[in-house]
Amino acid sequence: MRFSGWRVLREGLTGNRGWQGHWRDPDPKPQYDAVIIGGGGHGLATAYYLAKDHGMTNIAVLERSYIGGGNVGRNTTIVRANYYLPGNSEFYSHSLKLWEGLEQDLNYNAMMSQRGILNVFHNDAQRDSAVRRANAIINQGDDAEILSRDQLRDMVPLLNYANNRFPIQGALLQRRAGTARHDAVAWGFARGADQRGVDILQNCEVTGIRTEGGKVIGVETSRGLIRAGKVAMAAAGRSSQVAAMAGLTLPIESHVLQAFVSEGLKPIIDHVLTFAEGHLYISQSDKGGLVFGSYLDLYASYAARGNLPMVEHTMEACVAMLPAIGKARLLRSWGGIMDMTPDGSPIIDRTSIEGLYLNAGWCYGGFKATPASGQCYAHLIATDRPHEAAAGFRLDRFETGRGLMDEEATGAQHNLH
Ligand SMILES: Cc1cc2nc3c(=O)[nH]c(=O)nc-3n(C[C@H](O)[C@H](O)[C@H](O)COP(=O)(O)OP(=O)(O)OC[C@H]3O[C@@H](n4cnc5c(N)ncnc54)[C@H](O)[C@@H]3O)c2cc1C
């Protein structure tokens, strides 16, 4: 089934009776060439690119719950390529280029909206840092502009310029950045992978990883033993738990990050806005809700729900930066489990066990990485060599100290990210 304007029109005129399910619901086979643990954005994208780029179709994605129920369906949907450090900047640049062609590639409307991201700065030190970042982004080949306070005011008059607890001096703008509909990304990759023969197995929890003589041979699941020559972990916040099934200890702590959405409002915010003070980020969804978030809850947890102190902090930051939205009502909030690495950068690498691969450590920034992560991870799984765009995401950097990419400059303290 292909989507097109003509198809939408025809279905509209004939009672919408011709739409089909987007993916099958197969029973697990006893054996696959490769299985992917985790049906989030990264796992599904990996399956898609394994099938599309490498012709590997005898594979399965094993999801303990339903696809899109993890962080891929819980994030604030920001897509950007404004990273500073080598290693990260080329990877996210590659990812944004994939995003720009993704809907055509998948034949699926992921509601990619390049509405621009504005990183507002509040003092000289933050402006210096924004200028350095802008230069790094431009050197990488992506777009970046520094806006003065007046230019920013012309673009976003709604901010509190007059009497702000955090004075506004200007902003770093990346026009190609924006948002995409998060769960449509999961569905689009699932559909694309399924069409190429990949089995997507929901309600199939991996409970053990079987190895023999230092080699992986399969996984134990809630739906029985599944043998596979290659096993690829893509379990995001639960990466440490899954890796422990193979006796591996990861340099990852799991923390909660909350997000919030307001009642639907008329269009008032045209861009993605982020504020360096208060670490607030906010955009407006197509339904009119303001979607926003701020810090981690700052303690390790596997609970996909947050606590009130961070709710209070986020609301304070919102009202300080955008007093006009003070009267909007909060509709709902939720939490997701973040796989935090000590340097804030991810891991796409082989492990010490032959045939067992790791994709983890995306912290709170893995949604924008989804297409590139899938493509680079698929390349690694299929060829046993790292993709050049993800060559820096090595696991051993935490052991050797070489090649650390401390994007947030917070050192080894997870709770400072
Ligand atoms: C509130 C919030 C806001 C965010 N905002 C942004 C943002 O604006 N931009 C951005 O780039 N990133 C953002 N992120 C981060 C981003 O969502 C994640 O980094 C990314 O989604 C993680 O990859 P994933 O999609 O594969 O994860 P997930 O969707 O969590 O996929 C992992 C899957 O593994 C499954 N799983 C776990 N254990 C097992 C097992 N034993 N067996 C089988 N399956 C298993 C889980 O059920 C889950 O479905 C945000 C995250 C949160 C929570």
C-alpha cells in the first residue's frame, strides 16, 4: 500500500475502506540471521536500513511492549544539527540530511517541519559560546546564524524582553532544524522494514542473551528461544539491564526526563525555542498544544514518570521567559527513561562478545539521531566495520579516556547533563 494525494482522495470518496494495516503481526521464527532488541525509533530504523541498504531481510525486531511506547513516542520531537564537537557534529549533520529526505524514502508522512530552532542566550559568556558553536556548525557545512536582541524581537515578539529575570541578549538560529511527529517516525520505519520482510514482534520481551564460547547464539524471550547469529541491542533507557543479560556492565545510568503539553492554543510560537538559563525548550504542536520540557529529574530511576520539583522548575522557567502563556492550562505530563553516558555522547559499537552489538547512550538527544543511528548501526551489524559518520561512538572511550566527546562539558557527572 502506497500513500499519495490521489490515494487519500480516492479513499475519502469511497468510505476509507481500502486502507490496510501498516505491518504484519507474525509469530516468531525459531531462527533469524539477526535480531534487534528494542522496537523504538533506533531499533526499527536499524531493521529498515539493514533490509534496504544491506539486503538483510531474515531479521526480527523484538519489542517487550508495543512499538512507539518507549522514548520514541515520549520525546519533545526536536530535530537539529547544531552540535559543537567533532564526532557528534558530522553525525548529526548526516542525520539531518537523512531527515530531509525521510518522508519520500519511507513514503510516510512524518510531519517533518523545518521551522527553525532558536537557542536564546542571556549573557556575554553564553553569546561567546553560541558564536563558537555557530562557527563549528558552519564549518561542518550546516546553517547557523547569530541574531541580535532586536532581530530576535522581530522574529519572536512574545518573549519577556522588558523585565526578565534572565535578560535576553540574542539567539543562535538554525533554520533547517525543527520538529517531526515522533510516533509517525516509529510507524514509518516499522512499515518500511515490514514491507521488506522484517518481522516486528511486539509483546516479545528479551529475558536472556545466550552465548557459547564467547559468541552470541540467540536470545530467550517471553515468546520462546530465538536463535540468531547477530544480536543487536537498541533498548535505550533499559540498555544496562539488557546488556547485563550478557554479563556486560555499561557506563550508563538511567535517569527520568519529563515532558509537558498544554491545552490547545491558537498559533503563538512559530519556532522551536530553547533558553540557556533554565534549560527550557518549547515548541507548538500542529494540534496547538505547547510542548515543552527542561532538566532531568536528577536521580537514577527506571520509572517512566516524573516528580513535582521538576514540574515546578519547568513551569517557573516557562512563565519567566514567556509570561503570556502563564494562563494556559497544563494538559498532561509524562516521563521517559534516559540512557545517560558520562560524556553525554552515544555508543554504536561491537561488544566483547562476538555477534553482540550495542546502540545506546543517547541521553536526551536520540530522537534527532534516529535515521543516522539506524543507518550507521545497520552498517556496523552488516559489515562489522563502523560507519564513518559514527566512528567516534566507541564503547572503549570510557575505559581508555581517549576520544571522549563531552558535549555538555559536565565531566563524568550524569546528573549535571
Ligand atoms: C521527555 C523526553 C524528551 C525528549 N526530547 C527529545 C528531543 O526533543 N529531541 C531528541 O533528539 N531527543 C529527545 N529525547 C530523547 C529520545 O527520545 C531518545 O534518545 C530516543 O528516543 C531513544 O531511542 P529509541 O527511540 O530507540 O528509544 P525507545 O523508544 O525507548 O526504544 C527502546 C525500546 O526497547 C524496548 N525494550 C527495552 N528492554 C527490552 C527487552 N528486554 N526486550 C525487548 N524490548 C525491550 C523498550 O520497550 C523500548 O520500546 C527525549 C526523551 C524524553 C523522554
